[in-house]
Amino acid sequence: MKCNACWGELEGQAISTTCGAEDAKKILNNDGACPICDQVLSKSHMKPMDINPSDDWTNMAMVGISPQILMKSAYRSVMFYIGQKELEMQYKMNRIVGQCRQKCELMQAKFTEKLEEVHTAYQKMAKRCQLMEQENENLNRDKQELQEKFAEKSRQKRKLDEMYDQLRNEYESLKRSALQPANNYLARPQPDLFAGMSNMMDGGNHLRQGSVDLPKTPGQRDEGWGPPPRQRHSTSGPFELSTGSPGHAMAPPADIRPRQQTRPVLGATMNNPSSALRNFIISPVKRPQVSRNRQHIFT
């Protein structure tokens, strides 16, 4: 059994009351007032009792009492005991509920603190998301501008490539057109200035077949052979007189202008082959003069 006021273990003497409260010392000191509900109790509503009675008392307490009274007294005793246990259980439940309430309040405070932290973190993340969205928009805008600039630069590059290809083609065309006339000009056959002379010499072979003795060719004399004229240009004439022979000929310059038919060098004496041959051997051959206005090809 426990005291209903302090819920302490009862030892020695205790007082049982009809109100269900027990505290022997307070009741005896306060003239029968209940220490829990402050109800004034008469002597008939309270009874001092021993918590641990002796065997003599238990053997003599119910002696001479009828069974009906014993059963009624036992019923009241059992009901009092059940009430005490219910009060004890209620006390324990109240204490447990109080402890749980304190724990719940503490947990609620912690939960509220965590919730505030989470809410603060959520607000920070929301602001950060807004900043990231703005930054993403700025990056997309910069990307679009860079794409437009890249497209413009690519278009300019293609235009410059086309202009470069066009200029290169024009340069190649001009280069080919500049080289083609020179190639065609050099590829033309050069006329033979001594073709008529060779025919004339072939026609005079009948003179050599006879027994006519031709005079010897005279040597070079100062009075018969004058000093060779000074050439004004390396290609000014078809003959070269550096070897001392009047018949040493050089390669004639090419001329693209139309020429007249080659005339015989010996003039009008071709009707008389013997006198023509004599004049050709004795007289120095006159070198034809090239026109100064004629364009020289080989320098």
C-alpha cells in the first residue's frame, strides 16, 4: 500500500478514510481534515490501522462476526484495495504523461528550431535558384550573341574566301594570258634568209663541172676589207665579224611581222652565174641592217 498524498510506501500505522486519502500524520495533526481534498472527516469516517498486523490480531479480529458481515467487510476491503491500485496507476499514468509531455515539448521546440533552419535554408536556396536562373538567362543571352557573331564572322570568312578564290583565278588567268603570247611567239618557225642563196649556189654547180679554174680567194687586205662596223646591239644584225670571215653568219632574229619574199643577195647578176660567183667570192658581202624600230626578242 502507498500513501495517496505522497505515494510513499506505508509502514507502521496508517489511516483509512472514506474519501480514499491516506496520510495519518497530517490527519491527526489537522483535526481530521483530509490533506488532499481538505474535507473534514469525523471519527467514523477514518480508522487507524496497522499495515503489518500480527498473527494474534488477524486470528482475533474477525472472531464472533457473522459470515455476511465478514463478506461485506471483505468486499469493502477489496474495493478499497482496488481503488488504491487505480489511484496508483492513475498517478503513474499522470507522471508518465507529464514526462511524455515534457519530452514532446522539448522535441517540438527542437523540431521548431529545425523547421526554422530548414525554412531559412529553403529561402537561401530559393534566392540562389533565382540568381542561378538569372545567370542562366545571361549566359543564354551571351551564347546567342556569340552565335550571331560567329555566324557573321563565318559569312565574312566565306565572302573573303570567295574573293580570294576569284582574285587567284584572275591572277592565274592573267598569268596564263601573259605567258601564252610569248610561247606562241617563240614557237613560230624562223625564216631562212639564205634559202635563195643556196638555190643559187646549187644552180651554179655546172660551172664547177667544167675545167674552168677559179682564181684563188684573196686574203684580207686593209684596203679591200674595211674595219667591221660596230654593232649597236648584240642582236642588231645576222652576221658576226669577230672571226674575220665575211661569211660567218649568226642566227637571225625572229620577227613576227609579215616579210616580203626573200630577194637574192647578189642583186641582178643572177642571170650570169659565173660573174655572180666571182663577185660573191671577191666582194665582201654587205650585212643587212636591222631596223631600229624592230623589237628584239633574244637579248
